[in-house]
Amino acid sequence: MGATPRQNYAIGSGEGSEFAVDAYAIAAAGGDVRSLRPGSLSWQLVMALSVSLELSHSPPLWHLPSLRHHYPGTLDPRKSWTVKQPKRICSRRAAEIQWPAEQPQRRTREPLRRGTVSPRLPVPDHIPLPPYAGTNRLPDVDPNRELHDCESIARMRAACELAARVLEYTGTLVKPSVTTDEIDRAVHQMIIDAGAYPSPLGYGGFPKSVCTSVNECICHGIPDSRVLQNGDIINIDVTVYLNGYHGDTSRTYLCGEVDESTMQLVKVTEECMLRGISACKHGASFKTIGQRISEYVDEYGYSIDPFVGHGVGKIFHSEPIIWHTYDYEPGYMVAGQTFTIEPTLSMGGTQCTLWDDGWTAVTVDGSLTAQFEHTILVTGDGAEILTMHPR
């Protein structure tokens, strides 16, 4: 579980309220971004202490997803947000970014509708809890980049192996007439039976133990009473907390009979993840991950949705932030780091909207999306996939 709006987009709620943000620009506006929105803004605004803004009209400050940086739960639930093709970009660097072309609207099925969300499932007293459990608080993204020793690597392997087994099991549940709530119950039970905690549960108030994102839902879908339909696709995102460490992985499954274009989207998305992983080794630039993914996506004309990967270990979400598009994020990989690579692709444009549950992000044009995710360990000569799906 993890994804975040990408910076360097024109953002707004409608005509006359777009503005451009380049969080990599240095002090062009000469201000502390913490002044841009009242209240606690968490780590993402500390990361981008200075940004360059070019305003046509000042939009409401809850339309700042690029500065919100991590989870939709921090946005004002009364409003939706969109990520649009840029009208004006403040930094000269943005001119070098290859923006995906706008795609025609595609809605060949009924729009995704929310169902009834059942009460949160209990966790037995003997299960060790992560620090955020029971608080409903959205933790800040930890700015520290964790380096693992032999003992912590062993614990990471155990947590990731469990997450992979749970995810593999969920694939057997995906079929027409099954609800995502039933999948959540099965995931919850399997995780606690293993003596682990389902990491999403209670994270920033998330009410369930797994994320289930169907069709045009990009990520962070909340399991509910909706019945899966023949031809649906569903991303299931599993994270477990075992012996003090998180293991995070996701996969997009086909439900029943799916057409060839949808199968291609899913196949290309998985290949994007693998190509991003192939860029990883000690000393490699983080930029190469997004470069390899973007170059491959360009061959098919899909859009890369504005969400990212993250460091994972003792902390659920930490640095480094992993972009899946062309970017200018500095930094190099170090052996012993663990992080997720989790690209999301859509058949249509990059416009997104957020449901008022504060979590569910969906495409505005109703286009299908797919996502795959692995947790990897950087090694001296490559990367070890810790959440390799059993075959």
C-alpha cells in the first residue's frame, strides 16, 4: 500500500483555478511552503520547503495534492482533485518532461459505485501492533532511508514472504459474485493466523485490512459490499506487519472473461514494474527507474498515473520516494535499502478524482487502470525481489 500524487502538474478543481507546481524548483517563490496551508501539513511540506508557484487564481488550499504528497486522507473530503496536463509550468526543467497525450474519454461499463462498508475487523490481543494502530493518525513519511543489517534483512524477508503468500491466495478468491468485503475478511484472517498485523488497518483511518481497487479505481480502494462482475479487473494490495517489519506487495487480477485490450494493459503494467526493478543496484540513480518505465509505456500509449513507491521496513512509508515517470529526483541507491516499485497505468488520461471517503482515487474518464508492486532489496549487483509471488 502506498502511492502519491506526482509533482510538476497543473492542478485545480475547474476552469480558472489551475496552477502549476514544481516541487523541485529552488526558492523561486521565496517562501516556506508551510505557509501555504494552515495546520499540520506533515513531512511532505518539509521535504519541499520552497516551491515555485505560478497562479492564475488562488485555488482552495485543499486542492494541493502535489504538496500533500502521500495519502488522499489528508485532503478535504468535500472536494475532488484532478491532475491535469500542465498549462504553465514554472521550472524550465518541466519543459523537458514528456507529458502523456490526452486520451479520449473511455467508459464502456457502468461507473464504479461504492457499496456498504462493514465494521472494522478485530485484531487479537496477542498480535503485535505497529505504532500507528488504534490512533487513526496518518503518520508523516519518515525522511530517513533505512539501511538493513543481516538480522533486519531476515525479518524483511519473512514479512515479505508472508505478504506474497497472502496475495497469491487472494487470487483464488477473485471471481464473479464475490465481494471485495469477502476478500478483505479472508486476507485479515490469514494475516492474523500467521501472527501478523494487516498494515493498512487503521493507517490514517483506513477502515480495512487490504486495498481492493476495481476497474477505474487507481489505488486505495476500500473493500465493501460491491460484487465483482465478469470482465472486471481488480488490484489487491497486501501489506503485513510481522516481527516489527512491513512487507508490501500488490497485483492486478482478471475477473472472469476479460477482453484482449484489458489483458494487454495488465501485462504491460507488470512488465513496467519488472523493468523498473531491473534498473536497481548499488550506486544506480533513482531516476533510472522512472526512465525505464516511461520508455516502455511510450510504446503503448498508456498514461502513468501520478502515484509513487516508497521506502518500507520498520516504517510503513519512508524515503526514498520512487517516481515511475521521468523525474529529476536526486539520489543513488545503496545496498541494504528496501523500497517498493508500484507503477499504475491507465488506458486514458491522467485526471484523477477522490471519493469523499478520503482514500479511493479513480480516473475521471472512467478508463481502466492496473498496478503491480514488489518490495525489493538493493544489493551490490542488482535487486532481490522480497515479495516474489510463489508459482
